[in-house]
Amino acid sequence: MKTLLTTTTALYLATAAMMLPQPAQAQPFPAAPKGCVYLREATTRNTVIRKVIETNNSNANVDFVVPTGTSFNSYIGKLIPENNERYGIEVNLKYNDNTTSRAVDRTIQAKRFYLYQQPFRTPTNKQPFQINSRVTGQRNTAYRVAVLACQ
């Protein structure tokens, strides 16, 4: 009887533990669609960058390198916030002639682990060599960012 009670209790506890709410898991970025590639960050060469916003948004910029030899027609910025928070998002394109243009400037009231996508094109006819993403928000909020380039 004691063994049956112990087994039943263990089974009940295991079942109860499975029914507890689980923390939300960060969703990975989906695979690049046909004709698109994820750009690599300039220093780490990673395609997805995770950032934690510091005081005064001092680490808000991430530069993605646009490969040479391929002409891209459009881009898609992707952001997965890790906090329910307000984020400011800018995307700036840098060109070989030392000029820049802003392609995105918006604010979102983000939901945690929701994938936000922002398609954009260059406002000029020039191919950028680098795409700068600048995400700002409250201190200690985190996010992951990536940029796709599409032909």
C-alpha cells in the first residue's frame, strides 16, 4: 500500500508540474526566403545580434555588412523584443560615397517574443555597403535583431 501511495503521489506531482505555466521561449528567426540572405554583423560576423539596452542607449547601433557582387532590391529588418516595452527603431543605409539615408524611423509598443518585420528599400538608386540598425528603449530591456537582403 505504501508503494502504491508513493507511486501515485509521484505521478500526481509529475502531472501537476507539467501543467504549470512554462516561461515563454524566444522564437528563432525563420529561415531566409528564396532570393534573400541574412546579413552579417560587421564585427562578430553573426547574422542575429542580441542586445541589452544600456544607460542612455549607448549601445543602440548594430552595423550589418551588405556583400559586394550582388545587387539587392529590398531589405527586411527583423526584431524580436524580450520585454513588453516601447522601442524606437531606425535603419540607416551607408554608401561608398560617404553619404547616408534613413529608410526606417518608427516606434513600436512591442510584445515580448513577437517577431516584428519591417520591409524597406533604399530611398536612393545606390547600393549600400552597410546597414545600421539603431534600437532604443528602457534600460535593461533586451532584443534580437537581424537584417535580410533580397534580390
